[in-house]
Amino acid sequence: MCNKRASQYHKVEIPPPQPFLKSLKNTLNEILFADDPFRKIRNESKTSKKIELGLRHVFPILEWARGYSLGYLKSDVISGITIASLAIPQGISYAQLANLPPILGLYSSLVPPLVYATMGSSRDLAVGTVAVASLLTGAMLGKEVNPVQNPKLYLHLAFTATFFAGLMQTCLGLLRLGFVVEILSHAAIVGFMGGAATVVCLQQLKGLLGLIHFTHSTDIVSVLRSIFSQSHMWKWESGLLGCCFLIFLLTTKYISKKRPKLFWISAMSPLVSVIFGSLFMYFLHDHFHGIPYIGELKKGINPPSITHLVFTSPYVTLALKIGIITGVIALAEGIAVGRSFAMYKNYNIDGNKEMIAFGVMNILGSFSSCYLTTGPFSRSAVNYNAGCKTALSNVVMAVAVAVTLLFLTPLFFYTPLVVLSSIIITAMLGLVDYEAALHLWRLDKFDFFVCLSAYLGVVFGTIEIGLILSVGISVMRLVLFVGRPKIYVMGNIQNTEIYRNIEHYPQATTLSCLLILHIDGPIYFANSSYLRDRIGRWIDDEEDKLRTSGETSLQYIVLDMSAVGNIDTSGISMLEELIKILGRRELKLVVANPGAEVMKKLSKSNFIESIGKERIYLTVAEAVTACNFMLHTAKPDSTVPEFNNV
Amino acid sequence: MCNKRASQYHKVEIPPPQPFLKSLKNTLNEILFADDPFRKIRNESKTSKKIELGLRHVFPILEWARGYSLGYLKSDVISGITIASLAIPQGISYAQLANLPPILGLYSSLVPPLVYATMGSSRDLAVGTVAVASLLTGAMLGKEVNPVQNPKLYLHLAFTATFFAGLMQTCLGLLRLGFVVEILSHAAIVGFMGGAATVVCLQQLKGLLGLIHFTHSTDIVSVLRSIFSQSHMWKWESGLLGCCFLIFLLTTKYISKKRPKLFWISAMSPLVSVIFGSLFMYFLHDHFHGIPYIGELKKGINPPSITHLVFTSPYVTLALKIGIITGVIALAEGIAVGRSFAMYKNYNIDGNKEMIAFGVMNILGSFSSCYLTTGPFSRSAVNYNAGCKTALSNVVMAVAVAVTLLFLTPLFFYTPLVVLSSIIITAMLGLVDYEAALHLWRLDKFDFFVCLSAYLGVVFGTIEIGLILSVGISVMRLVLFVGRPKIYVMGNIQNTEIYRNIEHYPQATTLSCLLILHIDGPIYFANSSYLRDRIGRWIDDEEDKLRTSGETSLQYIVLDMSAVGNIDTSGISMLEELIKILGRRELKLVVANPGAEVMKKLSKSNFIESIGKERIYLTVAEAVTACNFMLHTAKPDSTVPEFNNV
């Protein structure tokens, strides 16, 4: 134990009081503008330059368009056409998943990508509809409005939900509340996406087996019961054709996965399947009555739908609810995808700015017959692999879709539905990320538990139950972290002034008359009773040990507050109670290294007076030295150590 | 900067892996058995002794009955009679508040105190009904069942709600989930109680003004509108008499507050008011028709009610809901009261054991015509001041109440209702604790905000809204603490190896090629994006500063993880991303003092390989020394420092 500097301690400063409004401003600033997005604009002195930077901030197209080259154009055209070939069949399939007219899938690949190209900050994101949000729209809306009996209302409500989703996304972005999306942890997303993919695959059994009547529920029990209860209705032609396409699609996917350079094989395979399937049905539809096909698709680009939005009760609340839930899920997926590709290419993405881009794109989409879009992973991955350089690839895709809408829709007349089901299943199987789940199990059991509950909630309950479960358990984990902070005994690492957890560093030595406890978290109402009880138990344990070994009794309890980030009024009361409880047991409390925030609160209460100013030290080592010093002088309380101003 | 020990660093240990089940057991043990309640029983070797200790654990009466003396008995009888004199009028008043027959207030002071005396561990708690839970029962039940039109169902549902409250309390205690109650922070309770007291006082205006028709809502707007819309119905006799009693009661309360020795003056004053009021009405009821009085009270002790419990839908869910809400509030009050008096008298209370006692007392209460009871503050304070020694004072009170029920009920025939209103108002005014609210404002603005929202929620909304608001905001605070941890720059305190926050210790000096950042909280999904952004901003700030001053550029980022209590998979991904981001900026990451839990997780992922084992140090000082050493040698990456095993 180093005794070099007894009676020469550093003072723990009390931070100067801050006016309430200033500290409130600082706090809000930290919560909402952590990344300081306007740094560049603020540092600029000229007003004209400021406006230019501001415009470029809102419309990143102004940024990248300036340095645009012919080489970029070539890459963007190639990748744009590639993603269009994926977007057309996928769009039609996902619209079917949402019980919406197939043409809506094409509409949704026209307007939103154009908006995103001007406002989005990702260079790799390819905009389009996604399976999970489509299924969710279908399931939630279908519960209230029958899409077959009342197709018009159903369609209009889908537009309204998209409008609300866009509105919410824009608001979240403008209010810089992007962190709301962070409540979906990575583990929750893995489980939720896996569950949703499983559910979507199960739904496709309807198409694969050529069934007409099907359950509206999405849980595995209802779906399997519905399938096996009508096994006499299964159509073998449909099933056989579906299996052929499924094998073809999975094989191309496998090839592309093994050799990333051959990415175009899997990117093109859906379109190839559609072409072959359509040709097959065109020539043989008289022979195979059991295989349903798409039928007529209306020619022409998006009709306006702004007048179709429904703002009258009772449907407006339904649309609002669907909009908020699907909007948040779409945001979480889009931002995560944008971020991961930005990581590969070394550029940065501002989550709040992206939210505004997504929001505006969905609002304008809802005005032009589109339903909810975001940045789907599969399409963006193809875009990235195809070598896109800027968001212009989205424009190219939109043009290709527009050409299709204007001239090529009759070609899809004979496309068999079973091909669409195979395309969806292939896309979904990639989302069941069991490797990620295994990784979670190895690293963090609790995260695995969150992931599993989300998965099981979606598969055996509904998509919403899975979502609520995973968010609930994630938040519970945060509350539990604060509610049950670790407290451990510290010991001295020999020949140093370092004190560490004796369980982590078993070589660390303790002193018999001192108990050094480290609190690993804030002291809040949710944990103050626990901390009081747990400290009492540590003291009991220590005294039992000393009694059996016959050593000198305990005299001082040193509380290391290095990791106590904050304290509230319940926490301060607990500390005051602790002094009294320790006093009854003839023990003295000593505090080491309270942080700025804690020191501020302690000085405002009368805790510092009740513990005594000389009982607060800057480090554990100094606290120990001082306690030793006081132990070895006759009247410990009368010996106030001298402070050495730092 | 001390360079004494370059190339001689302490190793950061990786804790040995623990089997999953063992670590799960440890975690659950910490969460549920923090205070190690069975320590004594476990340490005992003989089985007979173990059983004896176990029985004493469940029935504390066996503990204190052994050392009982005549002196104790004298004190307990005095305090028991004192609280009985308060319990009788208060019981009748509170039953009226719950729209229940007044006799129920007396029944509820008979059975529950007897149960508590055998099972409760507090020596000062006086059991009885409380105003807030009574009002809440009345408001919630009254919304669904009319107490005037359907008094029988109303009564039976009140018993059922009490049964469910007791059942929940027992279960919480048995499952050791007492910490559920901790979600009500002190600040929330202050605001909620103040609001509830305000609402209860407002309700008493009905009695004071002698009104017959009254609103069922409890918010201030509805109540005031109801009162002033029927100002022609006000009865001046009733109001005048009420004001007289109010002045009398408040005066006696003031005297007792000024001179605690005269506690009996305020304790007796309700009974005195009842006696005087009854005498007044007995002689003058022909002259004052405007003053309603209680009327007949049934003679005899509690009739059984076990067969009256309602377990059929649709009422069972209502009773369950009321039971849970009122049960939690009653628990929070009872345990807080028990704890504060235990603090004064230097003994300990086990929250989980108390819950079981409260639960059993309410279950047995619901079988014997009692409604929800707990340990009210006012009655317990009188008990404490009257000098009670053990829970026997509750038995004495119960006996006094039994005598009243058997022989004295006719005496209450002429008791004016306005006296009861005055008694309630006097009791409630003490609960509006504006001094505590001011204290919160001074110490912690956020706690004040919680308190204020609870108050306003109760007064302007409903009691439930106030409760949900305060719990919601309290939990949000915990989530926000984890979601937005503080990160600050650390500097060296001269001539030491201590590093501290440079805002807290402005004298601390920084090095130009090093940025030391301290993270003040766990790294979880909810904050990993924020931390990544915020660290980036600190680096931007530092580089801007160095650029303007023309100093050498930044080379190392030292992350002090002393206060990072835990990390999840999202956090680990963030750290891995951070290494890449820093790499792009030609910066190197160095980690100081990761704790046991963090080190375990980091070693399971491949983070340690990607950062390099030689980049993790035990202290910030060693990390800085090592960085300095590497900076001053030609090829920093090739120089692996030697480790010195601790």
C-alpha cells in the first residue's frame, strides 16, 4: 500500500451552477443534434455560400451532380437496368402480398425512386416496395376491410396509410427524432425479419398449391391448418411448375453467392423466370387450367391519387395506425441498409436527413398511386454489386419501369402467379439469418432471447405481437440495466495505486478494515433500494469473513462513484439513509471520484455536509490512504486532512 | 506526463467463461434475492432450529412476542386506543369516498389489523383504509356499475377487487418481484399523492355544501363546474358547520405539529368532532334539515363475504384491473410508510415480506366484508407518536373497533356527514407536500417535472392518467439515460497519473496528438449510433482546434471504458465500425480499462483481434504512456509493448 503522499489529497471540484435554461438547451442539443449536422454551414461566413450549402444539404443531388462523369453514367445505366429487371417482377409480387392490384407494384417503382434520387444521401440504395411492409399492410388492413368485396376503399386506405407513414417519417426527420428508430435493436430486427420472412414464405404456399380460399391469419398454426384441411384442392400442375422455378431461382442465387462477380445471374433470374413462365402459359394455357395467371394490367403511368386519400372516421385511425407501424419498420430497414453500404464505400449517412427523404418520397408516392416504399436490402445489394456510382441508377430504373408501364404491360398477361410466389420465397429465404442468430447466442444470451421472442412472436402470433415483444423486451433490458447495477468489491493491484474488481483481477489485495465498493451505473429511484440492500449484504459478508478469521473489524466503506453517471433525488435520499445505517453499525462512509453531475446534485442537497467535506476524495487510492491515516491516529474525526488544490 | 514505466504495462484480464446456467442463476439471484433474506436460516445447522427460524421469518409475531414485557403492553394499549379513536371516524369517511356503506370502514379496521399483527414486520404501521385507494375504487368502479341503482353488485365487486389486489400483492412478494413497486419514484409519489389529495378535497365540497347530485368525474374542471352550476342548491347550514369543524381540526393539527408531545390533541380531534357533531344533531336535527347525517349502522362484527366474490365475466376483468391498480398504489404507500418509521427506530423491513403480509391481509379481508387496506401515513404517524412498541397496538385497535361494532354503532346515527368531510379534508391537506416539490425543483429539475406531470395528470385528467404519466416519464428517464450517455474529454491532472473530465477539472491538461474520451454508461443498441456520431464530432472538434493552432495532428483516440458497465451485440458492432471509421481518418483506437463483463463480450467477438491485443490497457495513464512511446518510435505498429503480468 503506497503511503507516499498521506495528508496531501486532491480536492473534488463542485462544478459552477449553470442557469436552468442554458443547461436545458445543452441537454436538448445533445439529444437532438449529437452529430452537429450544420457544422459546415455554420463555419461558412458568406450568406450566398451559406444558402448554397443549405440547398446542397437538403438536395444531395446538387452535390454529386457537379462532379458527374461519363464513366459514372455508364455504371449507373447498367446498374439501373439490372435493378429494373428485378424491380418489375418483385413489385408485382409484393403488391399481391398486400392484396393490392399488381400494377401498384410498378407504379411504386416509378415516382419514389425519382424523389429519392434528388433528396437521398445514399449512393447505393435502390428504392422500392418491401415484402414485410406489404404483408403487414395486407394483414392489418385486411382485418378491417375486405379487399375482394370493397377493393376501392381498400386501395384508398392503402394510399392514406402510405401518406401517414410518409408524414410521420418526415416529422421524425425534421424534429430530429431519428433515435426513435434505435429502439429496434439489431437483435430485434434479426428476429423480426426472420419471422416475417417465414410468415411470408408460408403465405406463398397458397400460390404454390393453387389454392383459392385461404386464412387471413398469418400465424403458422392457422396457415398450416388451412393448407392441410383442403389438401384435396391442391393443384399438382401449379406445385410442379412452382418447384421448377424455385429450384432455378435458388440455383442462380447460390451461384451468385459463391462467385460475387456473377451477381447478374441471380439479378436477372426473376425476369428470366417471368419470361419463361409467361411463354409457357401463352402456349399451353389451354392445357393447364389449374395454373392461375396475372391477367390484364392497365397501360399507362401512375394516375394521380391525391383525391383518394381518406380522412374521415372511422377509417382514418386505422390508416394512421398502419402508417405509423409500417412507416417505422420501413425506416428501420431503409436506414440500416443505407448505412451498411455507406460503410463499405466509406461515406457517411445522416439518419435524420434520410428520414426526410423517405418521408417526402412516400408522401408524393401516396399522391401518385404508390404504396409504401423504402430501401429494400435485396434490391440495394444488386445495385451495389452492379457497380452503381450515384442515385442516378434509381432514375434509370424509374425510366425503365415507365417504359414498361407505357408499352410492355400486355406481356405480363400470361405470367403465372406461381412464378411470383417462387420469386418471393427466394427473396425471403435470404432474410432468415440463422447465422446472425447463432452469433447472438454466442456473444450475448439476452440479445438472442430478444431475437427469439421477436421470431416466435411473429411466427406464432402476429407481426405486431412480435414487434411489441421485441421492443418491450429490449426496453426492459435498458430498465433492468439501470434497475440492477453491478456492485463489486475492489482491491489494490500490488505496487500500484490502481484499484480493480477483485473477481476480475483475483490477484488484487484487500485491506481488512476497509471495504471498497464500486457502483457500476447511475443511482436512480429504480435502483436505490436495491443498492442500499446490496451494500448492506456486502458489509454482512465482509464482517462474517472477518469474524471467522478473527481479524480487526471493518471501519470504513469506500464508495467508488467513478461509474455513477447521474443521481436523482431518490438516490440522494438513499445515500443519506446509508450514512445513518452505517453510523448505526459504527462504520464510516467515504466517497471516491464523484463525477461532475453527481457532485453538482450532492452539493445542492445537504449530503456533503452530512458526510463531511473531508470524506470525498478524487481517487480510490487517495481515499484509502486517508482512511489508513485516520485509522492510525487516535481521534480520526478530529484529523481533517489538508487539501492540496489541483 | 510520467514516462517512468514505458514498455511495462498491466494486462487486462479476460474473465474465465462461465457456464450459461450458472451465470443465469447468478443474474436471477442478484435480481430477486439481492438482500439475501435467508442468510440466517442457511447459516443454521440444526433442522429444528431451521424450522423455528423459518416460522419466525414468516410470522414475526413469534420473534417479538418472546421478549414482550408489561411496559410494552402499556405503551401498545395507549397507542392502540389512540389510533382506534382516529380509525373509527376515518374509516366511515373513507368508505363514503368509495361509495361503499359506512360500516365497511369499521369492518376494514377489524380483520386486516389482526392479520398484519401476526405477519407484518413493521412495529409502527397502523393498518386501515386509505383515501386515495378508496377514491380510486369509487371512481373506477362507479364508472361501470352505479352504486345507487345496483348497490349489491357494486359491493361484491369491491370485495372481488380487494381479493385480486391481495392476490397480486402476495404473488409479487412470493416471487420476490417487489422491485415492481420501485417503478414509482419518490418524485412520482409526491406528485401523485398531492394530486390525489387535491381531488379528494374537491370531492368533499359535495358534503360541505350539502349537495345531492354530483359529477362522477374527479378532474377539477368537472367538479368546479358541477359545484357552481348548482349554486342555488348550496346549504348554508351545512357549509357553516363544516367550516367550524374544519377550523377546529386544522387548529388542533397545527398545535400538534408545533409541539409533537401534544400529538394526542390532533389524534383525538376527529373523534371529538364526531361526538360534538352527533350531539349537536341529536338535539337540533329538527331545526337543521339541511344537514344530512349517517343514519343507521348495522350492529355486529364482520359478516363473511367469501361467497360474494364475483368471478364471472364481464365484471371479473373490471375487478382485476381495479385490484391491480389500487393494490400497487396501496403497496407503494404501505411499504414507504413502514420503511420511513423503521428508519427512525433503527430496524430493517423486508419489502417482499411486507408484500406477503399486505396480500394475505387483503385476501382474508375480502373474505370478511373488508375492502382494500394498507398502512396509511396519518394513522401510522399517530401510532408512532403515541409510543407504540410492537404490532400489538393494531390488535388493541381491532378490539376497540370490535367493541364499537358490537355495542356503540347507534351512537353514530346522528353524526353529520359534513364532519366526515372536514376530517377527510384535514387529513388530505397534509398530503399536498409543496415543500417536497420545491426540494425536487432545487435538486433535480427532471424529478420536479415528473412530480408536476403526475400532479397535473391527476388534477386535470384522472387518477389513472396521472399514474401512467408519472410512471411513463420515469421510465423514459431511465431509457434516456442509457440512450444518451455522456461522453467527455479527459485531461491529465498535473504531476499525477490521474485523468479526469476537463470540464469538471479545467486545470487538467490534454496532449495534442491524443484524444481521451470517457463514456459514461453502457454501450447498447439504444445509444450505439449516438456514440459513433458523438465520437466523430469530438474528433472533428479536436482536429479543427489543432488545425487553427497549427499543432501536430491527432494520432490516437483513447476510449476510457471504466464506466461502461455492459455492452450488447449492437455495441460491439459499433466499436468494430468505429475502428474502420478511424482507420479511414488515419487514427488509431486504444481502449482503457474495460470491465469484466465488457471484456468477456469483446473476447467472444473478434473485436480484440481487430483492435489488437496490445491496444487494450488497464488504465488511461498506461494507455497514454504507451501511445507516447509508440509515437516516438519509427514504426509504431511493429512495436508491441511487453506485458507485465499483474
